[in-house]
Amino acid sequence: MDKIIDIHTHVLPSVDDGAKTMDESLEIIEYLKKVGITDIVLTSHYIKNTSYTSNKKERENIFEELKKASSNMGINLYLGNEVYLTEDILDLLEKEEIVTLNDTQYMLVELPLTGYLNNLPNTLCKLFDSGIVPIIAHPERYHFLQKNKERVKELLEFGCLLQCNIDSITGKYGKKAKKLMKWLLKNDLVEFVATDTHYVEKKKGLRKSLKKLKRIVGKKKLEELTRENPLKILQGEEIQGNLEYLIEEERNRN
């Protein structure tokens, strides 16, 4: 597997719980390159009221330094964020605290792992109405979906797209995440898989996970999840989720 576009990483140094130094960032980039990744979107965390709140200008400065330092590595870098969903997310975007993926209509969004946002529908509706397409990071890891997978329709109804972590398929995040990811893949509800890399893996887990994914979904679908759809993001092209699933759900309710 090669020519992978990774839309979820924590490679930008000294801004979140990922790479701490420029050297560490370069080490991660080299590691991802060996796995077959050619393009990396740097989606550092933005979590309001924490230390992970570097703004657009701060991250752009570091981004330019990293591009210069990695210019001979044959890797394309793009700027983004993994934004913890909050009611004032559009204000944060307008104030240039956060950014979309490669300055497109797509935004990588994170939800609480163990809880639930009571204002989730309203906030997603605001994003949808403003023309922002939320990409939900690692839905297989959220407890509210693990407990009731059918609640995924709450995300799909607002035009959300789903990005699963590659290593979830081999159990890195537990049996429940693995089981939910398999169900999401089976129902064709996943548009992207990505690494969510924070550091260099000492084991060959990522290669193993890619091979397992290929066995589950096939070569063509894996290319769609790792290359074709991510490329559409970088170019700002339209991607639609599985609307047939929502239609079928509506039929079943009636």
C-alpha cells in the first residue's frame, strides 16, 4: 500500500500531545513515509480552556519551519486542526483560532470519548448551515456510539463524514472500538481512515492494520479510504456520505 494521504496526525511540534520538537516531527514524517504515506495533514488539537489552543498564526509559523526542515523528504504537508467541538466553534474559525483542512470546507472535529455533548445537534447544525462539513475523528472510540451504534445517524443527519483510525481495526483502542469500526465499514459509513499519529510506533502495527483493512474492504475500497477521498478534501471537492443508510433507517422507523 502506498500513496496514502493521512488527514489526521499530530506531527506539528510543540503545540499538543504529539511531537514535542522539530527533530521528533521529522522522525515521525520519515516513519510515515516508510509506511507509504506521501501527504500529511497536520491536525494539531484545539481544545478550548486547555494548553492546546495555539492559534492559526502561531501554527502557520511552525508549519513553515517544518516545511523547510522536511523539504528534502519528498512529503507534502498541509495545515489543519482537530477541533474539540464547542458551541462557539464558528466564532473560533472567524477569529482565526482554528483552521479547516487545507483551507477547504472540511473540518476535523473531535467529540468527548466518554461523555456526550447535549448541544451536539445544534452545533452540528450551525456548521452545516455555514457550509462547513464536519469530519468526525475516530467515531469508533466514542462510548455513546459503542453503547448504541445506531446513534451514528445523529451525525450523518447533519452531513458529517466519518474518519476511523487505521489501528482500531487491530484492537489498539480496545475490543469495542474494533467491533464498532468493523460495523461502520460493513455498512459503508466510513469515508476516510487515517493514522492519528502522535509518535513513532516501535512495532509494525500500522502496516499490520493496513493489511487487515485491505482483507476486510478490498484493495479498491482501501484506496478510496486512504487516497481518493482524502485527495478530494485537499482539493475542496464534494464528498457525500452514505445517504442510503439514512433513507433505510427512515423506512425501518415507518
